[in-house]
Amino acid sequence: MSDFEPAPSKETFCDKEPPEDRAHTLEYVLLKDIFLPNGFLEREAVKGDILDLGCGRGSLGKALSNIGKNISLIGVDIIKYEGKDFRKIYSEIRQNDAAKEVTQIKESGKKFDLVISFGLPPKAIEDLIDNGDLKDIVKPEGSVLLIFDAIIEDRFQKMARKAGFEKHSGSFPSDPDILYWRNSSRLQD
């Protein structure tokens, strides 16, 4: 099942679920399956500079802003969205392919405390992991969270594990699979 439906123009899409409802759903998933005490990551990981790949109309950004305060969000999405949205919470929105944007960010030298996506197509995430640039844009002690809206195929799980990502599953069989990576390098004095 797709989260999107075609909009009047071929260049835009509309979320089927209202962004406010989607933000509440995403916040629930983050608190239930990702952040401690039930999950595997401290809420303090939502801090500083955050890159939201596949930001859509900003529902994930809104959920993150409810969890972490004083964050700076940059959103990236290949598609232009219409209708009421949360884009005002982003410091910048870039319309680009996620893999191309990550490569451009790497070349610029910019680093993020958290790189996150929810609902990017598996092929797009596979490309991000495969080319290795994704890890290069994460600050020391930063994290990458790739949240799927479907079960991850075994072949893809093996590739992600080989690249150093941990797989986590939601509380229920229908919950999304999550790939997680933490940069364990530290800043040198």
C-alpha cells in the first residue's frame, strides 16, 4: 500500500494521510520502537543538525521537533508537494534525489548529528548505503536512522549489515523495519 496518491499535476504528490496525523503516528513510532526505554537509541540523539531524507510535507520533521528542542532541520525530497505542510520547521528544503544530495553534502564538507528517513523507497536507501557517502556526512557520535514502511528483504538486510548497519524491528509484525548506524569516531582534541 502506498502512502501517496497522485496530485492534479504529474510533478506533485499528496499524502493520503493528513500531515498532522502522520506526524503523530511517526512520533509514536519513534517513542515506541526507537527511543529508550523500549527502543535502542537515546532521545538525546535528536539534537543539532538533522538531515531528513524524503521529507515530503514535513511530518517526520514535525515529529522530531516535538522530541528534540533547538534542532536545525534540512529536508530533501525528489518530489514537490502541495497543500498544507510543516515546511516552516525546516531551515532549508532541497528538491533533489537523496543519493545525489548526500554526495553533494559530502563534497561540501557539511556533517549532521542525525540523518534520518522514513518511507524512502528501498532502492533509494540501498543506493545510499552502497555508495558509502551516507556515513561520511555524519558527525562523530552522530547517527543514521533509516525507517522503512515495509519489511526489508533478506538480500538488502545482508548488504546493510555488511556496511555496519544494525536492523531493528517494530513491536508488532506490521511495524516498520529500521536500519541504524552510529558513528563511533570521536573528535580529536
